[in-house]
Amino acid sequence: MSELTAHLDLPLGIHAPGAARRAVTALLEGWGFRDEEWLDAAAVVTSELVTNAVRHGGGCVEFTAEAHEGRVVLSVADGSSVVPRRRDPDGVGGRGIAVIEALSARWGVHDHEGGKRVWVELRPYPGRPVRSPGSARGERR
């Protein structure tokens, strides 16, 4: 499988998480990932990442998806240098990091242009993508 990368700039606001969820699902399906449960987990992780960036970040929100050798990493960059942390849930939130941890293999934070980039490595895909993402015709490799 070749390395694939996609970048999406999202406007700040309440519609950003939903737009990112739809975009990552379409993108990963286009790359050949078809398992519905796995795609749902990727969509939820994306929504949590973007929601946290919109609520607690600042500046533009940049979403990136990368796939290489069956490993998929999703990340969101924002303008805040405050590192996310697990906190006790309340009526407003506090569940995002717990959800990300439950649905992913691992996650972390990198400095990014005065802000941060939060990345999440998804759990391994169950099996092989339906078509090889590097293939325009969909033949199996």
C-alpha cells in the first residue's frame, strides 16, 4: 500500500465536527476501507478531535489523514498550545479523551506552528482494504 495523505482546513464553528466526520468517512472509503464498525470509530475519533480543537483551540483547524502500510493516523492542528488532558466528565463535556483512548491504538501531541497537533493512530484495520488505495482501478494487490 502506498502512502496516502489528505489535508482539510475547517472553519471554526459548530458545523466543523460534522463536516470532518463526513469527509473522513468518504476519504477512507475512497482509500478502500469498508468495515463499517472501523469507519464509525474513525468518524467518532475525528469528531472528538475537531470538537476539542473548536472548543479549546484557536485559529484555524487543520485536519489531516494519513494511511501507510495499513496504519491510519488522524490529526488536528489548532492555534492553542494547551495540551489536552483527561478530565472528569460534567454536563458540558470531559469525555473526549476517554473516547479517543477507547477507540484508538494510541494518541499524542506535537508542537505545531505556535499551537499543537493532536494525532491519533487508529486501531489496526480488520483485514485488508477492499481495493488497494494506490490503485486507480481497484485491483487487489
